[in-house]
Amino acid sequence: SAAEKGGWDSFMDKEIHEDPAAVQRTLLGRLDKHGDINLDEVRIEPHDFKAIDKIIVIACGTAAYAGMVAKYAIEHWVRIPVEVELAHEFRYRDPILTPRTLVVAISQSGETMDTLMALRHAREQGSKVLAICNTQGASIPRESDAVLYTHAGPEVAVASTKAFVAQITAAYVLGLYLAQVKGAMFRDEIQSTLDALKAMPRKIQWILDTQTAAIQKAAEQMVNAKSFLFLGRHVGYPVAMEGALKLKEIAYTFTEGFAAGELKHGPIALVDEGEPIVFIVPPARGRNVLHAKVISGIEEVKARGAFIIAVAEEGDPDVERYADVVFWRPKAPTLMSPLVDVVPLQLFAMDMAKLKGYDVDKPRNLAKSVTVE
Ligand code: G6P
């Protein structure tokens, strides 16, 4: 009903606008009065956490892309290897699991059968499983050793939006907690990273407040495009994959997400006059070498006639030179940037689907939660 949608004309619209709250609520209550991370709710003892020497994230769809983002952050902060594996692949390849492996099962619904079967397999092999889940009491948290709930609130639209930013937030809290118990970071480093995380809801809100008209206009311009490439590097790579997934899920447009560095190893063959390419541009500050590399990728495809849509940090001068359309996002540290970069892509997919007359909340052939293997 209209009331359930809180004044928005679709659940997806409502839920994208809840991205800031989803991040904020997922952070709430996880810091004690000294500002230390306190995961009392998690039923794994600190000394067991301390012993962990590897993380394997298992998930499907959007949740797996949240896991890929977390890999960059957790490896950087905690200095232990983090693998991310699609749950349906994981179980059938004889993965290496020990009692010191922490398996993190990420699932919005907590009912995805592939993820549930993978976590059962991990526990049978003696590993501990921690669920990151948005649904209280669902099968995945029930069968895990511990759970860290995302507090995004119920997500109704089939294509996941606010759950994604909440999953990244929860995985980051877990990563910083591990850094704390393992002594992998100085206390003030953990504090400043948490401060950066706490600032993200406000930055997401800025996008919702200032960029929607430009995004709508771009969707109108691109509505008849047959295919899109999405390219990003580092944490922008999983964001590109997620942006591509959103657009194919609800606008039924053929999309591919790639690591921008792969451009010359294949995707550039697809680039033709007018081919739309979405670039996730890393921050330009501090002579970021990744920024220069992504910009040179943009130049290369621009020279071949591509239509460039860039998601870029406010004030990036290079982007303005080459991009046909820019979705601006506020300045944020690299590891925090997925929380802002994904938002325009969620809005863009929704606008495209609406312009094509599709039901954005219930795309054809897809289910909110896939409870069969
Ligand atoms: C389905 C949904 C996706 C979701 C995936 C994983 O494919 O359509 O939006 O990302 O399942 O769902 P989960 O509930 O485990 O996060």
C-alpha cells in the first residue's frame, strides 16, 4: 500500500532513501562509552577471535559484493587473508577450513539456501561461522555460531539496496573489532576509521539531496541503450559489479561489471560509438595512483567514442574533462567510498526501470530470497 511505502511510489525508492539510516543504525550500540568496539552480542569469545588466521566470506548476489568490498578493508586493517566465495561454489570445491578460519555468511534474508548449505559445510569442518544478517531469527543466523545483525530494517524490493550498505558497515565493524582484539591497529587509527564510518550517513544523504535530478536526466538520456559496461578498481570494482547487477535485475539491460584494469584484456573490444560505460573513479587526492589509472582508462574508451558516465568525488577536475555525465559524491577515504559510490547507481537503475515501465519492486524471474539450491 501507499502507506507502507511511506509516501514513495515504490519500495525501492523508499529503501534507497533509507541508505543513510541503514548505515547509522548498523553502527548504533556497537561502541562502548570509551569508544571501543563492543561486540558482546556476538557469541564468540575474544580469545577465539584472536586466534583467527583467515576469513572466508560466503554469500550470493549483492551480499557477495558487500563481502568483496570488506575484503579490501579487512585485509588492510587486520593483515589476515580474506577470501570471498559465492556460496554455491564454496561447498563443492573442498575448501580449506580449520578451527582458526572464520567463515562470515552474509545474507539480507538469512534464508538463501546456497548460503545456508555452505555454512553447514563450514561448521561440519570445524570452522566458526558468523552471520551478517538483516532478518532476526532467520535460518542463517540461527545455525551460525554468532550473528552481527545489520539494522537496515525490512527490505521489500527484490533488488537489494539499503541492505548492501548495511552489510558493508557491519563487515567493517567486524574488521575493526578483529583489529582491536588482535592488536593489528593502534587505538587512534581504529578511532579515526570509526569516525570516518560515522560520517558516511551524512555523505550518502548529500547524494540523495543533490544528485537525483542529474541521475534522472541521465536515465532519460540512456533509456534506449542496449548494454552497459561498469568499470572500477580496488573497492570500486565490486561497486561496479553491484551497479551492473542492479541495472540488469530491474531494467533488464545487458550489463557487465569489470575490474577497470581488465579493459585492455577484453572489454575494450566491445567499445563502439556511443557505448555507455560507467566508471567508478577513485579519490583524486594524495596523488592516488589508482585515480590516474582509471582516468587513463576513461581517455582510452572516450577516444573510441564511448559515452562516459562517471561516479566521482566532488571537484575532481580530470573527470569533468572527459565524462559526458558525472554523478558527484562527497569526499571520503577510499575504503569508505563504496558506501557513497553505490548510491547513484541504485538510483540510476531504478530510474531506468521506471522509465521503461517496469515494476521496480518485483522484477520478472527473480525472487527476494532464493530458498532452493
Ligand atoms: C536474491 C536477491 C538478491 C540478493 C540475493 C542474496 O538473488 O534477488 O537481491 O542479493 O538473493 O540474498 P540474501 O538474502 O542471501 O542476501
